[in-house]
Amino acid sequence: MDILFDEQELSVKYDEDIDNTLMWEDVTRISAYKVYGYPGEVTFLVFDTADGESLEVSDEMSGWLELLGSLHTIFKLPAGWEEQLTAFEPGEDDIMLYTK
């Protein structure tokens, strides 16, 4: 699975024919959570829109690091958000990174 994005949209490519896409301008909330997975923890970002759509990406997908490096240029995220993302533990309450 691949995370693809540009200055206008975010897409997740699951295989050659199936993509989920949302426009950045439609995102009303970004949250994060962690779960235990094999062999360790998996971190997810969830992008929600006003019409009820959501798109999840994880640190196991290619493009994750690139997305993290660019997300602050697309959204006004709180100071230290990346440290929060790495420091919280699986099972803790979701972290809210952005609301519109």
C-alpha cells in the first residue's frame, strides 16, 4: 500500500486498481492512534471530512515519512505534534492533531 499526496489531495493506493482519495480542503479533523501489531506498534493517522468520509494511513505504508515531513505545510498542526505521535502508547486516547 502506498500513500500518495500533493498540495491538493491525499490518496491511498491499495493495489493497481483501487485508490481512496480525499481533497485536503475537505479535511475537518486529523487524529492519530496506535495499536499493537506484529512485530511491534503501528501508528495511524485518520483524516476525516465533514461529509463523514475518512481515510486512514499507517506507518507501515510507503510514503509515510514523506507525508509526515509535509503535513505541517498543508495544515496548521500543534507544536511538537511529531513528538506526541511517537511518544504515546497503544491503547491511549487518540491524539487530535487538527480540527477545522
